[in-house]
Amino acid sequence: MDGDGVSSPVLKRIGEKSNPVLAPAHTLSEIKNNRFLVRNLVRREVRGRYRNAGLGYAWAIIEPALLALVYWFLFIMLSGNPDKLYAVWVLIGVIVWSCFSKSLNAATNSLTKNIRTIHLVYFPRSIFPVSGVGANIVVTLMSCLIILPIIYVYELPITTHMVWIPIGVFMAGFMALGLGMMMAPLNCVNGDVEHLVRFITRAGFFVSPVMWTAEMALERGAWGEAALWNPMVVPITMVRHALEGKAVVLPEGIVLASVLASLGFYIIGTIVFSKYERGAVKYL
């Protein structure tokens, strides 16, 4: 209310709570209207991650490559898989899964991590999980630069299907955003949520196609076919098949289910976040 006793429409718009049912569209509008802020937060997060590292941004490539090498060695020792491209498929699995797991953890912790900013200044709080996930997508795309020497060494085809690589990465991050926005308000109320999400991402590593491929799963009969309904099968396989010069080759039902799961996570996540985030931060 101003000095004449008239309520300020600007303050009213800032303070009012939007209808949670409209949250999916409202979140997109907030991102669009604050895109420069989101971009700056993403840039700050990416720069801060490698600020004190001597090798700098090179770690975006070195870290997944080293992890993939370890997993490849262990799996070869256990199974003796002869596929010459198996190491490449493990590397792709590690890169895309890391995008999902790190994005999910970032979105889950987005409110608790930025509590000082939340109490000091007002702007849409959905920006925090969005920028956290955005930073991990950027780092993942940087990690994908390792694909260039792989294409040369293994003489893989360069085709228009390469466009599926960033789409697969974005899809993994988009899934994590929806799930993370569900978890973020709960994490404010109970810190156990952060540890639970961390456990889920670690356990999910083994039931997702990181160390195995969709083709390997299909050879395992009914259990293998059931494993393909994991939503992360599609984005990981999408990137792998793009390297082979083809679009994702999976049953249409599995692809559709993964896409619908991504949209469902986003819709439910934004509704939960919009409805509960304001009350949840009071616990911090």
C-alpha cells in the first residue's frame, strides 16, 4: 500500500501465489521473463565448479572418461564382453547418467543451497532448480566433446542424426528437473530427502543402461525387456545410436512412455514446487 492508501499493483503481483494447476506454463513464463538471470546463474555455477582447478574445464571431459575406464575394466573382467565399441557405450552412459544424477541432486538442493539469497531478495524461486539443472546440461555438452576423437578413432559416421546427442542430454536434464522440483520443498522440511535422493541416483546407476545397452537387455528375455521401461533408457540409447549414425531404435511404446514420463515429472514437479515452496523455506 502506498502513501495514499492505495495498494500497489506491482507489489501485489509479486506477492500473490499463482494457481498451482497453471504452474507448468507459469514456470516456463518465469524462465522466459528471467532468462538473463538464469543465464548468469548458469554461467556462475559452471565457472565456479572449475575455478580452482589447474586443468579447468578439461575436467568436464577427464572425469567421465576416467569413470568410464574404471567401469569398462571391471565389466570386461567380469563378463569378458568382446564388443570393441563397448568402452564407448559405457562412456556415453556415464556422461548422460551423470547429467541426470547431478541435475537431480542440484534441483533437490536448490532451495537449501540458496537460502540466503531467498531471504534477501525476491525473484521467482523456480529459477534456482532451473539454473542448477541448466549448469549440469552445459557441463554435459562440454563432456560430449570427447565424442570428436572417438569418431575419428572408431571411424564412426558423421550424419544428421548427431542432432539427437544434445536432445538426449536435454531429455535427461528435463527428467531430473521435474523430479528435483518435487523433492526441493520436501528437502527444506526434512534433510533426509537429500540423502535419499543421493542413494536413489547411486542405485539407479545399476538399473539404468550405463554399463549395459538396450541390445544387451533384449537378449536377456523378459527381465531385459522389463528393464527397457526405465525412462533413462531412451536418452542414453538416443545418444549412443546417434553416434552409430541412426535415430533411436527402440519399441515405439518404450519411447512414448519415456517422453510421457518426462512431461509427467515436469508437470507434477512444477505443481508441487509452486504449491509448497513458499511454506517450505520457512523451515530453513
